[in-house]
Amino acid sequence: MKLSTSFSLLAAIIPYALAQSPEWGQCGGIGWSGATTCVSGTVCTVMNAYYSQCIPGSASSAPATTRPVSTPSGPTSTSAPAPAGTGLNALAKAAGKLYFGTATDNGELSDAAYTAILDNNKEFGQITPANSMKWDATEPTRGTFTFSGGDQIANLAKANGQLLRGHNCVWYNQLPSWVSNGQFTAADLTTVIQNHCSTLVSHYKGQVYSWDVVNEPFNDDGTWRQDVFYNVLGTTYPAIALKAARAADPNAKLYINDYNIEQSGAKATAMLNLVKQLIADGVPIDGVGFQCHFIVGEVPGTFQTVLEQFTALGLEVAITELDIRTTTPASQSALAQQQKDYQSVVQACMNVDGCVGITVWDFTDKYSWVPSTFSGQGAACPWDQNLVKKLAYNGIVAALTS
């Protein structure tokens, strides 16, 4: 009799347990069809119209609203203190966005002055590992996975109460030679992609808000990039990767991420057509990442319009790798223009409900990738080499508080 009663109670409890989202899991938003209650100790908190999340304790935030376009103002000072008691992430969340974040890398984490800023979740509510989750770092030989670098950053995000963006599953670059030079059949490469994506995403299941599942599939003219994935599988490989990622972590948001899609043109059109086809085919796709590696004075004026083309499909969008480079040493006029440029880019996201957040591609010039990639260019980040806020910081604050 007691055993029968226990089974009856268990049967009654299981549906409620299964209907609850885990800590940091999604619990609501436009288009969400999953659980709308959270596990004990967490509260379903509205981050924006498209995303509610199970946050430890209690919190609330109003859904984002569409704002009129504002014209960036000129620089007002050479330093950039935020309003007292705030930071970029606190301001972004107060305005209805999910986060303001930054990329980081493992070698930087021994710099105490740097991590004192990185760990402040009022400044940064999200972090992206710049390199330690890429294919060469996680599966250097076939079937042998290493996660120590990615785990370090994942654990840091958890300790700081920051969201984590997975970066990335399938990319033409930073591949081990066994992948880039492999002589694969279509069936074999399909298995390779499925195994890599499944193992990587499942390892971080429940820890990652979103994944850049496919990174940079297009050339600037809108044609498909000629790499091992396209050469063997044609246009089918994004769907293979996305399906494997969804099966590995049903709660993670799945993105395709690229650069030079921020302006109307062939590349943005190619991405739009790809995601339309994926949606039509029933392939899981939640968002598109706009890298936003810009040059001072050359921020595209059609950025907001392009964002809206994607959110009109029911997708979320995010600025994923923002920096704005200039010729070095940077002149005062260039830094003043950079302030306006940062403001206009962030403002575009603020004006679009479905733009969930902004990530800079590291916050300080000290660790920027730009100088080693673009000769004579740099000074691309909101903090300078000495970890001092630049005028660009003022521009970001102005957009977040407009």
C-alpha cells in the first residue's frame, strides 16, 4: 500500500518537474513553446520581448520597446565614467536588453587588472571565449576532445553570474589538419560534423545561452565560401550542424554568425535567403550574429534596416564581435568619430526589439586582435591599452540610455 502511494505521488510530481526550466534556462518570450516555470530558487525574469530566463533569486525587467533613431552627439570629454553605480551591462538590462558582453581569452585571465574589469557583471553580463571552443582547441585529433580552455571560461562565467556564448562549432578557419585536409566522403564528413557539434554542445549543455553553430559561411560577394564543408557537402552542412546542436542542447539558442552582413548587399541577402530556407525546411535556427568589425567613419547606415529584416522572420539578432578600428596612433578626431560610431552601432540594436545584446571583441586595446591582423590599424576597443575608458565608452553609454 505504501509503495503504491509512493508511485502515485511520483507520477503526480514528474509532470511538474519536467515542465520547469533549469537555472539560467529560458522560460518565456515571443515564440517560446517550452516550460514557463523555473526550478526552485530561481525566478522567471523578463529580459526582453523575445526572452525570459530563470534567474537565481528574483528580478524583473520590462520588455524592450522600439525607439526612434537618435543622432549621435559629439564627444564631451576625454574620459568616460558611467553614471554612478552602473556599468554597460546594468544599463543594457535596464533598457530591456539581455546583456552587454565581451570576448575574452585564456591567456588574458592571469592579468589581475584586466580580470577586475572582466569579472564585474555590471559592466559585462556575457562573455565569449575567443578561441578555446574552436575546433582546433577542442578536437585536435579525430574523436579526441579537450575542453580545459573552454571550461576555464565557462567556469568563470558561472562564477561571475554571466551568460556564456559558445563560439563556435563549424568554421572554415582554425581547423586541425585532419579536418581541413581530410579526404572525406559526404557520409563521412556528415558524421564528423555531427560528432563534433554534438560532443561540444552537449559538454556545455545548460551552461551556454547561445552557440555560433555556423561561422562565416559566405564570401563578401554572397557566394558560398569554398572550404572542406561546402566542397564536400554543398549547402547542406549548416543544417547538419544545426540539427546536431539542437539535439545536444535543446535550450541553447542556435546562431549563424558572420561579418559584412551589416549593410544591404549581396552578402546580407545571401544570409537572409539561407535562414529563410532553413526555416522553410524546419531546421532549428534561432538567431543571426552580426560581428560588426568596423572601421572608424565607415559604419553602414543601413544596419538597423538589415537587423529588422531578420527579426521580421521571427529570429533574434545580436551584435557579437564589435570593434571599430582606426589608423594608429589614433588621432583625437578619430577617437571622437569612434565615439559617434560606437553610439550609432549600439543605437541600432537598441532600436530593434529582437536585438538581444551587444558583445565587444574584447574590451581593451591591450588584447585586441586588430593590430596583428590589420597592419597599421588598432585602437579599436572602448578601453585603451592601459585599461582606461575611451570616448567610445561615452558613445555606448549614450546609446544605452537614450
